[in-house]
Amino acid sequence: MWCQMLRRPRMQVWVIWTGTGILVFTCFIHLCTLRELWQPHFLPQNNNGPSCNHGFINPLPQTLSLGIGNSSTGDYVNNGYLMVSCNGGLNQMRAGICDMVAIAKLLNVTLVLPELDHTSFWADPSDFGDIFDTSYFIASLRSSVQIIRELPSSLLQKIQEGSLPVYYMHPGSWSNESYYLNQILPLVQKYGVLHFNKTDTRLANSVPLDMQLLRCHANYHALRFAPHIEDLGWKLVKILQARGRFMVLHLRYEKDMLAFSGCTNGCTPEEADDLTRMRYGTTWWKEKAIVSEQKRQEGLCPLTPEETVLVLTALGYDSSTHIYIAAGEIYGGERRMAKLHAAFPNLVRKEMLLTPEELKPFQNHSTQMAALDYIVSMASDVFVPTYYGNMAKIVEGHRRYTGFQNTILFDRKRVVELVDQYTNGTIKWEDFSTAIRQSHQTRIGTPTVRKVIPGQPKEEDYFYANPQECLCPESTTTSVSINHLPISSS
């Protein structure tokens, strides 16, 4: 072949070489694009052990189009359109979006870019594109699900004219694939456009493997934060990393959480009355009369800043520990934060690390603020939530996915019992510290099997806290002790 090429005219050989070079360069560009789309964009590399990602060898098409109305694979059959209105805060909506992606794939429907919650307690006006990279989201899921930014104009016109009614509903909580195929699919085929009013916990924790893998791909790869959030989030990470190893403390001691959980421990009578008014004034919180101390003893209250100081100190953290507070405004202000500041003087918040000008675009956008905390939480050496809410669960699962990063999950019921024994003098500090460490030996985000209870999906372990099907199968039963991980700041 090469001899034949040498005997050809020089111009013809030059054309062949030039064409070959262009082809090689084009392939290289496509490979780089695929690599960029598949790598977690804002996450640091972790040496604790990689996740398998065994379901995603090459899910993307060879060419990418970022326009509206991307088609999926050649055998795709469009059964209709699915519109969704997410509810809740950042992490509740995040999980809901991933569930909707899996449901859209199951039903072979076109998913319209999700609408975010603007009416909850936080009243954040941010749209999907204000928080997530829309083009990236559509492109990285293109081989599995058809996603469009809005309904086609022809359908919108019919809806406005009334000739095409949209069927509004919210599907049942924790529903499995049979429910969607047998009850929801016929509705899509009948009406053409279905609109889900809620997205939280609409899909069971345990569904077929392909749905689980798609949920993981949507969550850990497709949902990349918008550039302005990633840029500022990474600036926070670099500032903190320049100071050494650091902990993120998700101190969930905010007004809305205390009112929601009905917990008033340590609050003044005026503060307790304020929380009660907020609780009774929120119509969608069904349970109203709650006895705070009973909830606390059951482990259903977020730890107070004072309780948190005792637990962290018992675990071996000292005044040299660098702590980043990932939270909104702490209820009770500096009065409630005094002991935490005294014990851990290297305690900072984003407002202390960034200028007012840098944070100005994020003001009155609590979901975008939470996204900054999410990025820092993922990059931290240790993540410690004081309440097992949506952010704690989602970050826990994400840190498992990126290599089982150290996450300390408090056993609040045991903690409260020990704190009360220590503060009333029943046990000494040495006994308290030992008991705290022993009760958290395995509560550090290490591999574990997700609990499944047939017929009781609400009682099962949350999928997004432990996406077991997306992790290395040989790692799910590994036992690691708290004494074998770098839990202290030293």
C-alpha cells in the first residue's frame, strides 16, 4: 500500500495525508468531548476507591447536538410528553429530577425540562438553567431520554386553544415500574401531555437495574451545576484547601427545620412560640402538635450547636480543626453559636470567605446558595450532617459514589441519651467519649447493603443515600472501623 502511495503524484499523496490527519483530529476531538461529558465536573479525585460506573461504558452517541428537540436512539418511540414541576429545596428537587429521567425512559416519553419550585419556604425564583447546565444535561442523557427545553410550538398553540388538554396529577409516592407502566402510560397515550405536580419520592428505592443506573448517571454526571455556581464553589474549595484539611458541618439548625421537626430544645419561650406559629401556619405540614422533648429523645431533632460541640470533641476534633458551616441562618444567631465558636475558632462560612460583590448575585437565591455548599461538601475531607435530611442523604450517596469519602452520620438517639447522661453527671467525660466513638464505628459512609423491605418502600433505606447498584459489587460488604480512617483533623 505504502509503495503504491509513493508512486502516486505528490498532490494526490498530499491530499490523502491531509484527509487522514483531519479524520484523526476529528476522532480525537470526539474522544475528548466524551471524556469531558463523563467525568464528574466539580469533584476532586479521591483515593479511597473508585465507583464502578459499570452500567455506563459508552452511553453517548458519536455526535452531539445541543439544540432543542434532540432525538434519542434510532428505535425510540415517543409515547407523549411529560412535564414536571419539582417541589422542595435543592436536593429534594435534584433527586426528583433524576427519578423523572428514569420514568421518562421507562415510558418512552419526551421529558420537558423540569420546572423548579418557586413557592416553597425559600421562595427562590431560580429556574433550571440558573442552577444546572441545561445544554450539558440534555446532551449527556441524549442516548437514553429525549429532553426538550419546552413543548413544541404546535402543541403549545393547541393547549392555549383548548383543543389539547394537559392532564395534571401527582403520581403515588414510592411507586414501582409496574405502577408507571400499567397506570401512568395509558394516561400519557390518551392525553398526549402529562404534567406531574410533584417529583419528590415518586419512584421506589428498588427498581430494575437499568433504571437504577440511569438514576445514577442523571445524578452524578448529567446534573452539572451552572458555570457561575461551579466557579464560585471551586473558589471556596481552593480557599479552604489552602488552609489544610477541613470538615464541612451541615448544621441543620435553621428556623424552617426546627418548625418542621417541632424541636425547640434550647430556644427561648419567645423563639418557641415563633416556631409554633410557623408550624401551624404551614398548611402542608400535616402533623401540628408535637412535643419537642419526646421528639428529641426519639432522635428526631437536629442536634443543637451545643450538642454538636460535645460530639465532635468526643470524636477527637480539637481547636485546630478547620470547619466550614454549610447552612442557612442559624436560629438564635450568635447566642446559639457561641460555644461552637469557642471550641472551634477556625470556623467559617461562605460569607466570611467571599466578598459581598461575589455573593451579591446569589442573594435571595437560597437554592443557588445551597449549591455552593453542595460543592464544598463534596470536596471536604469529612462531611458531618447534624440532621439526616435531604442534603445529608444526597451528599452521603454522592460521596459513596466517588469512592466512599468519609461521612460521619450521627446516631442522634444515642447521642442525646449520652449527652444527657454527661450533662447531668451520670457518666464522666472519658466514658462519654468512648461511648460516642463506639456508637459511630460503622456510621462513616463506608460500604453497606441497602435495606430493602418488600411492601414497605417508605421504611427502606433511601436509594440516593446508598446507590448500591451503581457501586463496585465487591465493595458493598466491606467493613471499615472508625479507628482506621483519618477521622481527626491531625
